[in-house]
Amino acid sequence: MSGVIQKILPREDKYFDLFVAQADVLVSAADALATMLAGGAVAETLDQIRGLETTADDITRDVLTAVRRSFITPFDRSAITSLISSMDDAVDEIWHTAKTVRIYGVVEFEPQMRASADLAREAARLVREAIPPRKRRWGSSPCCCSAPATFTVTSTCHGGL
């Protein structure tokens, strides 16, 4: 009976695709900032980062809307919103940094600033690597049983899978 109920309850399966898209935006924004601080064209890079920030906001809105509409989510709702919001916040900070460069007309950057941008680029890539490339299908756990819809990333099954 519970299998039938699970099939008719609203659920969202696109979270992982949106996480990957948001991580890609984060990497692109960090790359653009590093390019800007390495002496790239400020105006062009600023426009690129602005567009990426808008895209990140759109993805965040899509995820938050999906969380509100879904009865079943692949893992905890607060973890979903926290993850997507954290990536969006990082892109927002990159945007604020780029905007500040334009406001103050900075054209030369200290080595420490360029090193910080390189660290941000590396951190963005690590975030991207940490996002699973695809979702686990409902009821297709890697063990011999069919995990229930309440199976989460932190749940264990048959000895800790």
C-alpha cells in the first residue's frame, strides 16, 4: 500500500540537476573573478559575473519553489535549501567583489588578492566535485533491498551502505 501512496505523492526529481547547474555557475563566476583580478577587462568580466549572479538567483528560486511544492524530497529539506543558498551566497559575494572593483576603479591588484581569487576558484571546483553528478533513483538503493522514500543521504541500510 505504501508503494502506491509514494507513487501519487508529489515529488521533485530535478534537485541534483539544479545543484550541478548552480555549481557550474559558481565555478564560472570564480573563474571570471580570477580573470578580472589577473588583469582581464573589468567591464566585460563585470557583465559576465552579473549574468552569472542572475542565473544563480534563478536556480535558487527554482529549487526553493520545488522544495515548497514537493511532498517527497531526495533528502532533508533544510539541507537542500542550505546547499543551494550557500552556493548562491558565494556567487553573490563574487558579484559584490567585482562590483566594488568597478566602483573604486581598481585596475591593479596585489598578489594576495590574486591568490585569494585563485583560492576561490579552487574552492568552487571542489564544491562542483562534491555535487553528485546524478540522482539516485527512488527505490534503487545500492543494496539488496528497495530503500523507502524516507531513505536519506545519512541513512544506513544493511550494515552502513
